Amino acid sequence: MRIGYGFDSHEFRPGIPLKMGGITLAHDKGLGGHSDGDVLLHAITDALLGAMAAPDIGALFPPSDPKWKGADSVVFLREALKRVQAAGYGVANMDASLVLAAPKIGPHAAAIRGKIAEMLDVPANCVGLKAKTPEGLNLENTAVAHVVVLLEKRARPKKTRKKTK
């Protein structure tokens, strides 16, 4: 087994859509960032990469590269998953905590968990998601994501032998 931890944060900015866990949420502000600013997918990506002792999201998809400007964060997650699978691992479960003042995540939690479960190829009951308010932390204009993933070694498929007569 391997464990990985990921963290990301972005500031809210007007005039851009809010992406969280691959879902677009109705809100008057989105998260600024070089890509689409999806803090949850960024933290999941870093957790997967960290579990594999691979370079982090910033090294693989540098913000200095215009190629990644406005990119869908699903691209980053898929690359991390390719590395996990190539090493013979799969996701056992994932747990995330979001810290943000608004919007409320509760009404969207099931959809976000379902989308993440689909992307990670795990049942929805293997994806934990909690949201907390940043009481007293002076983070009212920021979204923060903390993620931990557990990877498990996957059995390699047995090679089939041709039957001889």
C-alpha cells in the first residue's frame, strides 16, 4: 500500500466559473489559477503523485507554460492515474476536506463524490468529502483542499495459455 497527501488553495475571483471536483458550481466567483483552478482535483492529483513519489503537479504542468492556461484539471488527474496504474497500483479510497466560506458544498457533495469516484474508478462509498468554514482564519476569499489517498497493489492479470490438443 501507499499513502499520498495533497494540498491546494486558490483565491476567488469574479468573472470565471467555479469548478470543484470536476463539477461546475453556480457561484458569483470562480477560483483563479493558471488552469481552471479546481483546488479539489489539484489536491487529488498531488496526493496520487505523492503516493508514487513522482514529481508534483507544478513540475509536470508548470504554470509558466501557456499550454496549461485555462486547462481542464481532469487532464492532470488522468496523468497522475496513468502513473499510478503503470506502477501496478489502484486507488483504494480517497478522503478530502475543503475549507471555504462559500458556496455551501453540502447540496453538491453527492454529485462531486460521484464524479470523483467515476474518475478514480472506485465506488462512491470510497470517496470521502467534507467541507469546513474558515472560521477566524481570514480565508473568506480562498478555497483550500486537503486530500489523502490510499493506493493498493493490484493483482496482475494472469496470462492465458493456449490449450494444446
